[in-house]
Amino acid sequence: MNGTERISAILDALSREHGEGAYPGRSSEGLSPRWEPDPFHVLVATILSQRTRDDNTRKASDRLFERYGTMDEIASADIGDVAELIRPAGFPAQKAKAIVECCRILIRDYGRAVPSDTGELTKLPMVGRKTAACVRSYAMGIPSVCVDTHVHRMSNLMGLVDTKTPEATETELMGIAPEERWSDINRYMVRHGQTVCLPGRPRCDRCTVRALCDEGARRDPR
Ligand code: SF4
């Protein structure tokens, strides 16, 4: 089995196990009914999701969008007030400043539209390649490999890649996965990393892709 066949088989198995998989701002209670999964809301939720859990992202984005529902409202909001609303997501001062500034830039330079180009997206504050890929993938339907800590860690454990940085993982995964599966990588690996392949204590004994995983074989070399 070559790398393309292996990652396709892994994604098939994970999609059967995890159904809809991950989505920015989707908590254990599901997607928030308080905001639309459009590029603007997904961009803000993905910034909020940095270095925190889904439940905290959901809480912070709901609080923010209940008070300030539009890009214009956030752009003219008091940064301290925004920070207080998004406190559940952590790093409130840094994230509030970035979110307000993003809204101001999108209004001033992009006619209130979130750009789809990775180079343009990554000019925005707190938007790196991972956040850009999440917005493109989840809100715009553009195939993108969004590499967070789960995807980077598991791709190396599985032996799909041998990399030191998320950027290198992104490049390698784009080389082996069919383009139409790029967005599935984040969707399913993140959910698997949150529920089965836990950081530091993977539950290989109950893992559906154990036969396709190098680490699984090392732990049970039958
Ligand atoms: S077999 Fe173990 S290391 Fe491999 S993906 Fe499953 S839980 Fe993670």
C-alpha cells in the first residue's frame, strides 16, 4: 500500500468512526445556532480556538456574537469589552486586539469580504497558515490541509510523514493525499486526536486505524 492509498484508507476509517468530525466552534453540544458558518464567523472562531478547547471556543464565540453580531459592530467595539466577552477562550487581550483589527482591515481593504487567498489571509493579525487553511476549508469549501497540533502529532505517529514542523507536515500531506481529501484530514484527525489518539496517551487498543499506523504496530507488533 503506498502513502496515498494508506492516507485514503485512514480517512475512510476515521470518517466512518467520527461522522461529521470537527468544525471550528463545534463543541460537544454541536454547532452554535447563534452564528452562521460563513467565512467571517469561522475566521473569528478559528482565531478564538487557538490554544484552547472546543467548548471554550464555543462559549467565547457565542458571547461575542450575541453582543456584536456583525463585522462593523466588532470593528467599532471597545477592545476591553471584546476581551471580557471572549475571556473563556484564553489570551483575551491578544485575541481581542487581533479580532477587532481583523474586522477593521477587512472593512478598509477587502470590502468586508474575507479573502480566499492564503497569502492575503495570512496578512491578517493572528492568522497563520493553519487558521487560513481552516477558513478556506470549512467556510469556503476550498480543499486545504489545516495542520494543528493533533494533525502534526498523529501524522508523524502514523508514519505518514517524518517532519519537525506543522508547515513541513502540511507540505508532505499535500503531496500524498488526493486533493479532494485535503479538508478531511483536519476534520477527522482532530476528532480522533480528541477522543482516541490522545496526546501522550494514545488508546491504540481501541483505535480503528491501528493496522494502518506505525505507532500502533510498534505497540502491538503481532
Ligand atoms: S494506533 Fe495508536 S498511535 Fe496510531 S492513530 Fe491509533 S491511537 Fe494513535
